[in-house]
Amino acid sequence: MNQKDKMVKLAVNGGISFGAKLNAKQLAVIAEHMNEGDELELTTFQQLYIEIPESKVEFVKEKFKEVGLSCYPVGSFVKSLRTCNFCKGEEEEGMPVAKEINRRIAGKPVPFTLKVAYTGCPIGCGEPMLSDIGIMKMKEHYNLYVGGKAKGKDAEVGSLLMENLTPEELYDTVEKIIVVYSQMGKKRETFYKFLKRIGRDQLIS
């Protein structure tokens, strides 16, 4: 590696599947791109952080993709979708919808890191009520929550914004909320503070 080569942090996970899992081949490929003494950072949002030389980022991302790993930028972006374990099957728990949401929103630039969570049933294993934007599948439709905050003395459960949405309505609404936050949010303003400042009505007006 060039001594002046800048190190870039990547967020890596196994994509949207039955639980937050990595297989042996994926772990081996990750290890191939680490030096002795390097460490992986395990985040609370089902991602691993790995540092890669800037000159090798695209090469490494392609190698990761070949074994089914997904890569995302680190910083003020929409995080990859946090999910539940899809315990009752792909169609019943809405995995195709979760995959499509992740495809549409993960990695989009926003004023501050934005966390979106999905759960396939009311048990809520994906913790949608504690995320900036939370989605809960209710039979054949979806409820959308906003404003959850998991940390701090002012921690708060998200509140219901819309209910009984179809998949297309869900996609459109989530994307619209992210656009509003991107355009109206102040630099490094968390979504929680942004929502308190502008009010819920402006998210979907």
C-alpha cells in the first residue's frame, strides 16, 4: 500500500435475509482484506465497519459483492435497513418489501445518520419503534412510525405516522420523508431534532 494512501471506512453486511448472518466464505473474504492487528467494528445496526485503502475500495467492494456482501458509505447517510429475523418465511414476513426499501434508500446523503428499521410482525424484533423511521408489517399492509430515539435521557418511542399502507404507498412515503429531511434539515441535525422542529405534518404535506 502507498504510504500516503488514505484509509476509507466501509459499512458491510450480508444484505437483507433471514437474520443478520455472515457465512464462512464471506468472513474469509473480509479477512483477506485485513492486516494483522486490524479490527472489525460491530455496530448496533447490523453492520461491520472495515477500513480499506482508498486506492483499493472499488476492487474490494467488487470482491465483497461476489460473495453476497453489501457495502454502504459511513457517515451522514441513510443506514442500511435494520430488520427482524423473518421467522415465518420470505413472503409472509414481507422480505421482498424490505429488500426493495433497502435498495431505494440505503446510502442516500442526509444531514445526519438516519436509521430505518423494519419488522415483519407486531412483535417488533427489528425495533422499528426505536428508530428514526420504523416500519411494521400488519397482515397484508404496513404501519409507518417516525421519531424513535433509543439513546439518551430523552429517549422516546416513535409515533404512528400512517397505517395500512400498500408496499407502493410505503416506498413513496419513506422516500418522500427522506427527501424532506435532506432538503429542510440543518447540517448535522438529527432526524429526532428535525422532527421536533418542523412537526410531523410537514413530512407528508
